[in-house]
Amino acid sequence: MLRICHKYLGCPEKKNVTIPNWMDAIGGKKLKMEQQQKGIEGGLDRVKVTDLQCSNQFIDKSLGCVPLGVKEDDMEAAIGDSIRLCVDILDGKAKNIVAMKGE
């Protein structure tokens, strides 16, 4: 996923480094403490989500796509479209964007 994101962000040569789960958990704990000090409640518990974050995720097509009638698609191109739209939003170039705020 990061390889695809880097490609569409214009930095395809950017290196991705895989770290052990315990290192990710330490970083998550540090982030969680920093958020608490600032009075921020994160949407995910970065310590508890470590195993999920550090695993390969997929849904067997026979359990998801087939029953729902989902057709094959170019996932890399779809991710690329999303990345380009995010960049356009950040650069103020996107039109007709609906903002979402938690209230």
C-alpha cells in the first residue's frame, strides 16, 4: 500500500522499512501518551491495533466479493485516484468537497 501511495505522491523511490510489531507498539504507546497530554482522544488505540496494523489484510473473495456481486477492478488505479484527490484537497484545488467534522 505504501509503495502505491508513494508512486502517486511522486516519490516512488522512497524506502519502506518493515519493523517488528513490538517496535510499532512502543511508538503507539508514545503517541498515545502525547495525545493524552494534549487532551486528545485518538480514534484508535495505537497499542491495541499493532497486530492489525502489522499484518497482511484481505477478505477471501468467496466470502465478500462473490456474495455481494463485486466485480474486479484496478485497485492500484483506485488508490491512486484517492491519493490525487487528497493532495488536491490539501492544495485547495479540489471542488465540491463535502467536509466532515465530529461534533
